[in-house]
Amino acid sequence: MKKTLKDVGEFRLIDAIAELDVVSGIGDDCAVWTPPPGHDIVMTTDALVERVHFHHEWCVYEDIGWKSAAVNLSDLAAMGAEPVALLYGLALPARTLVNAVLAIYDGVALCLDSLNLDIRITGGNVAESPERMMISVTAVGIVPTGGAALRSGAKPGDDIWVTGTLGDSALGLFLLMNRFKKEDWPGWLALVDRHLTPTPRVEFGKAARDIVSAMIDVSDGLSGDIGHLCIESGVGAFIDESLLPVSEEAKNVAERILRPVEQWALTGGEDYELLMTAHPDRANDLRRAAESTGTRLTRIGSTTTGEMQIRRLDGAIEELECLSYRHFS
Amino acid sequence: MKKTLKDVGEFRLIDAIAELDVVSGIGDDCAVWTPPPGHDIVMTTDALVERVHFHHEWCVYEDIGWKSAAVNLSDLAAMGAEPVALLYGLALPARTLVNAVLAIYDGVALCLDSLNLDIRITGGNVAESPERMMISVTAVGIVPTGGAALRSGAKPGDDIWVTGTLGDSALGLFLLMNRFKKEDWPGWLALVDRHLTPTPRVEFGKAARDIVSAMIDVSDGLSGDIGHLCIESGVGAFIDESLLPVSEEAKNVAERILRPVEQWALTGGEDYELLMTAHPDRANDLRRAAESTGTRLTRIGSTTTGEMQIRRLDGAIEELECLSYRHFS
């Protein structure tokens, strides 16, 4: 059965979506939800555009669904929030297969399951977009009142920490864009997985919320996201390049393509790790939060009263350029 | 200054947007908001796609911004909710003028001002979309806990009511699509305004919330939206065609193009009026809610235990076909 949206029409598509386990509450003008007392609501929205954010040559529809949920859940994680609901707005070409749309929702469900999140898609809409699929997601979460981890709370002298490893996603994308083959490149799968189906640090974000002074997710690339955090907090930063956490797979591929792995770690985007600052007194608390959630955690520098600087591997101290991916340029 | 997004890049665009009065709280991973105790949260999302939902030949960017807010606020109104926040996701071609983007936000502000709504855009994102602009909006509102007006509460024997007049928006679109000139068509402006810059019934929705048994906004067209309400409520409907509220402008244009105005009122979409059911005992309460908010309100029929039927102008009783606009077909 290769039915397209043109074959079935908008309302039969919505009926099929409404049948899915991951979807609930379709059938009214709005989703309704009772927030628990004593909590703030946090909300974020982000979109994926076909052939801008994802490419059919190298991913399946389930991957697209997974990533569309993951990038928004990562924003919730950066606030230390507990996810409570997702809303999905799809703009789709009429030629799209119904099964492709359902596979996107399956991918959302897979992502939620992998995070043990028992939440649902509680609302959305579908519209026609002749050339490209666009997936617009709004994620809603809760934090205890006043407890959200902001970008703006860092003080000079805080430690700067990051979860996981950096640069993997950008190297995965590099392997895909150059059509390098899985068989020829050890570590290919690990890196490509980091790019296509990233894991937002939801559990760690919640555990770290009351410990950190500021937090942000690493979506634009480490140097860019450090820049965002420092600007919002009004502090500088001193990063030690030798401390940047990188995976063995990233090291091996970077070495073979003769571009230092630290460069990928600094500027590669879409790792969806969490970057945070904390008073040095809270270092052990933060380590315990990492341990309890099975999260690798690395101290990579300190905040300062000065500019953004980096100590290179050779000991040279340079200005840290806040390079990151920019749309339209 | 005719700068495009390509000229200024993503971050300078975001900086310019963040300066606007209608925007607040950009600069973190999520918007944070403390809900008042004793309230449910209602959420809705809807998107406008260039050359699908709007056409540059006949509207300015301010109109697009207005409508993007209005269609979402109308969904909140249908729940009887008080709007509290908007999130905007924009997908934009790199050729788009910065001033065009800012004009969209100006249009949002104009719509909010016209409704005396002191709410802000508290979050969003921008991404590149090579061919078409897409505006994806999430609107958030509150209602007292358990108090949302649903589509599913109608009981057989309720009165069916509708606000305002019907068919105006579809006739406005008809005038635009046929390039009929303002000078030649009395009422042109009123009808076209209904299409381009609709007024969601936010105040009436709130006033009617505790009176109605079910409510929905008229976006797909009256017959389609009656169908949605009846299906969700498990009731039938009996509509009297002679009672459908139509404007003088709609009557005049419909007469001249030789297509009955009742047909426009029944199937024309995007009027963003509210359609509701209420126990006959509540008729006076509902009329008072209409009066207190300056809203025209018309009883057009009753719910039944049977099918969906309509009494035509000539007295014939027919099945009411739930025709409405469908994407992809």
C-alpha cells in the first residue's frame, strides 16, 4: 500500500495519526492539561526543514521523527525541565506517503521510549507544503517554581562543565556528506548515530538543575554556545583545549582526515550535550548527578571577568572565536 | 535599506526580532512562565504556508502576521481560554527582507492590540526554507481547572448558536482570487478584511465558556465544523438555512455572482466565528454574554439524536453534507 496524502486527504491522514499510541487528545481546538501546583511551565519550539536539516539520502523517516523530538527535548533538558507534552505541526508535500508520516511519529515514539518518557503528542496540525516537508515541534515541560536553569546565572570563577563527548555529530554529518562508506571507516556508525538520532540529556539536566549556575545545550557548537551563555551571564571564559572530551571514534576519523579533533569538538554543532557552569564548591554534587544518571561529565575551563579565551594544545592563549552554524549565510 | 536575511545572517535577525516590543524573553533555551493556581493550560499550534495560506499579491506582511496570530487565538477562544503566550517558528527563504520579517511581527502586535491583549511572543526559532515562507505558531492559554469548553459536551436538544456572520471570508478570498476590483464591488473591503485580518472571538469565548455545552471555531466552514462538533459529542444536528447569519456585503456580492449566499455561509471557511451548543435554558445567559462583549449571536438550529440535516429555504429537508477545505486534495 503506497498511498500518498493526495490519495487519502487531510482528514483521513489526521484520523490515522490520531490512532497512534504516541498521540493523544486530538479532536479539540486545543490540548488541555492541568499543571501540577508549584511548578513553572517551560516551552520551546524548533523546526526541521527537508534538505536543510535532514536529507533523505542518509536517513529514514523514523530518524527524522526521533531528531525532531530530541532537539526540542534537549532545550527542555537545558532548563532542567521534566517534559510533559509535545505539539507537532507538519507541512507536507501532497506526494508524501502516508506511511512516511506515520514513520515520523514512530520515530518520536522510539525517542521517547529510549528516554523512558511517558509523554504524548497532545496537539498539532497538518498543512500542505508543495516542495519540502517541514516539521515544527513545540515541547512543554515543568520545573519547580523559580527553579529553571537559565543561561544567565554564571558568575566569574565558576567551573565550566560539559556532558558526553563533542564533535561526534559534526563528524557523522561529514561522513554522510562525503558519502564515506561504513565498511571503510571504523566508528562510522557511532558518529552517524550521534548525528541522526541524538540523545538529549533529560535525566542529567533534571539532576543538575539545582546545582548549576547556568546551563545551555550544545546545539550550535561548543564555542558558539559558550558565547551565548557568557553573553547572557555577562562573564568571560577560559577554556582548556586539552580538556575537551572527544570519543575514540571522533579521534580516529579526525586523524585520518587530517583535521584536529579539537576543532570538531569546538565548532561542530548538534551534539545536544549540556554545557553548564557551577561554583567550584558544587563540583562533587555535579559529579554525583552525572554518576547517578550514567553521564560522562568533564570540566573544560572556568568563567572569568575577561574575554573568551582558549589555551591551545601547544600552550598558546588565544581569543575564543564563537563560531557556529548560521542559517542564511 | 533593503537588507535580506542573507545579508544579515541568523543571529542579527534574531537580535532585531528580540528588540521588538511584542517579543520578550528570547535568550534562553526555553520560555519560562508561572501559571496561576487553579488553572488548566490549553495549547494549540497552526501554521501558515506561503502561496498555500497566503499570497503576496493580495496582502502585506503585517496582514500575514495578524492572521498567523488570529487563527491560533481563535482556537484558544473556542476553548474559552485567556491567551497568555505565543511562540513563533519561522522558516524563511534567504532572499526575505529583514523588514518583511519585522513587519510580520508588527502585524502580530496589531492583532494583539486590537484585542486588548497584553501578551507577548515568548519564544521561537528561525530556520531557512529555500522556496517558501512558513510561519508556525503555538498559542498558550489558561482556563479555570476543568472549565475548558470542549467539542464533546453537546447533548441532543441543545440549541446551536453562532457568532457574527458567515461566508464573508470565503467571499473575500473569491474577490481576491478573481482580481475583482475594489471600485467595482461595494463591500469589497469589508469582505477582504474578514479574510486577511480576521478577528478571533476571544472575549466572547471567555464569557460563553461556562454557559455552552460544546464550542468550536468556524475555520473549516460551518458545515464541516458542525460535523466535527457533532461527531465528538455523538449527536446529530438540524440546521435551518434561513437562520444563517450573513452580512449585507456578502448578500450583495453573492447575488451578483449568482451563487446563493447561504452556500457561502455553509461551506466557506476561515470566518473564525464561534459555533456552540447550549441547553435551551441557557439561551438568555448566552445572549447576555454576547451583549456584554458586543457580539452578534444567532441561533441556527438544534442538536438531535439523528443525523445531520438542514431545512432548505424552500422547506425541503436534506442531509447536511459536511463539506470543508481539505489539504492535499
